[in-house]
Amino acid sequence: MSFRIYFQAVAEAILLRDVAFMLIKSLVFATIIVQVGCLEGLRVRGGPEAVGHSTTAAVVKSTFLVILADLLATAIFYLFGWSSVQ
């Protein structure tokens, strides 16, 4: 498959709406990760061992919240009929 044919197929398959939703979701995910990381970083007390525990807690919490946010966004997009799958 040549690059031109591939690019044409991709351009036909991807809607501008889908790209906009991807960008919005990535901003939401980044905000969640930053907020959880800052919160855990400001809460840490103790020595280097406490920093390690806080880092682990931040990763676990932010991963869970990003998955939850993705689930909610997907449900909202589906309920409003914005899903590209038909």
C-alpha cells in the first residue's frame, strides 16, 4: 500500500470531531495526572522512603482516575450519539 493511498484512507476514516475529542480527553487526562502528582507531592512527609511511597500512590491514583475519566467520556460520547462506530 502506498503512502498516498494510506493517507487518503486515514483522511476518510478520521473525522475532525474525533480529533477534537481526543485532544480534549488528553487535556483532561494530563490535568488529572498533574493534580494527583502535585497533591501527593505536597502531602509527603518524612524522608526518601516516604517520597517513594508517595510516588507509588500518585501513580496508582492517577492511573485509576484516568481510566475512570476515559470510561465516563466514552459513555457520554456514546449516549449523545457522538461515537464514530456505527
